[in-house]
Amino acid sequence: MTKHTLSRMVRDYTWIALGSVLYSLSFDWFYVPNQIGFGGLTALGMILNHLSPAIPIGTVVLVLNIPIFILGWKFLGGHTLVSSLFAMAATSVLVDLIAAIYTFPPMDPMLAAVFGGVSLGASLGMIFSKGATTGGTDLIARLLKLPFAWLPIGKLLLAVDLAMLLAVSIAFRSMESAMYGIISLYISTLVMDMVLYGLDQSKVAYIVTTRPQEIAAEIDRQMDRGATFLHGEGSFSREEKLVLMCAFKQKQIVPLKALVHDLDPEAFLIVCDAHEVLGQGFRRYQKNDI
């Protein structure tokens, strides 16, 4: 193992550990005291703990995850399973540890659902971004990502967890528990997908101009970005022209617009959102990308 590989592994597991702490704190603070429905195997832990308070939620999750991890080992490989095992063990232990140290008082259920969803989604995004999961339905969603690679991981997790919310509402004999849980679950999936996919905020510009060569050269010189020439034809004039396509970072949008305007005030500029831009000057593809 090289020094670079070891350094990267330490950073990854530190990030997973921080995500696990936030996950456990969110669960004990927002969900448990307010009896808000929670998805995944943790929902089963909540149900058993509700029926018999002597049964720790984290321990239930730990035990139920064993067969799922055995299944996941075959499809996801060693790295993902080891990091997931670390995250699952950390969250399970921390959930019980925090609950033993301090009991959070109930709060307004809507506040708990909203802020619980935000903090939980952020924590899951942190953990998922390093190729790990917290086990349970998180791991099931990760497995479903293999045949449904085009679906965001948050949406897959949302579909898997909805059934567990129904079970929690039946156990607590409260539809409000499930309704607040659905609100929280929806918010958490939005935040999770934002952490996983939305922080890489890039743009793509299409520039129709009479001076494509000059603008492309200045984009390269001033912004250190390459441009691609697309061959187009005006629908009215029937003139052939070169259309510039350029990917750039969010912070470069103002310099790009100024550059284009200075060289060709009559240029037609279209700027679109772009997610997961891979390649030189942007993020590199990784095998465990989700």
C-alpha cells in the first residue's frame, strides 16, 4: 500500500466516521423522541424497541444486517462492503451510546421532520460519497443501483423505505408518524442527492457567433477551458456556422458572458446546468461512483 493510498483511505474513513456521528445524532435527536417514522432496518429496531424498551435499536440493526452484508459481498466487492461494515457498526454503536448518555426531549414534530430530514440526508450523502452505506435498505438501494444505474441513489432509497414507514405507523398506531416520516424521508433524499450530485455544479454553454475561432481562443487563454466546435446551420439563413460548446465551473459564468459580449455583442449564448462532468479539468470517473 502506497503512502498516497493510505492517506486517501484515512481521509475516506474519517469522512465516513463524521457522517456516522451526524446520522446517529440526527436519529436520536429528531426521530426517536418524536416517534417519527423511519425507513430501513432502523424502522424494525424502532418497532421492537417500542414493543420492548429493553431492546436497543442499534443492536437490532446490527444483527439484521448480517445476512444483507453476506448477500452484498458477492455483488459489491470487498472495498464497498468493508467501508459499509465500518459505517454500519459505527452508526449502530453510536445510536445506542448517544441514547444511553442523553435522552433528547420531544419537539414540534414538523420541525423534527424537516431538520431531521436535512441532517440525515447530509449524513447519508457523506457516507455514500465514499462508497459506503449504513447497511440495511441503504445497502439494498446500493445493490439496486447496479441494474438501475441511471436512477439517483436517493430515489431508490425512497422507494425501498416507504414500505417500512407503513410498518412503523401500524406499530405506533399513528398515521401522523408515517406522514411526518414521509416528509422527512423526502427531504432527506433531496439533500442526499444534492450532496452526492449537486455539489459538482458545472455549466455548459452553447455559443452561436460569427467569430467562433477568436472566442474559442480567448476561452482557452482567459479561462483555461477548452471548447468544442459543433457544425450547425441557420434555419432561416441556411448558412453553415460553427457552434461552440464549452463546459465550465459555476464561478466562471460571469467571466464567460463578459468575454463573449466583448468579442461579439450579437452572439447567441445559451447556458445550461450540467451534472457530473467527467474529464480533464473536472472530476475523474471512479469505479465505485454512484
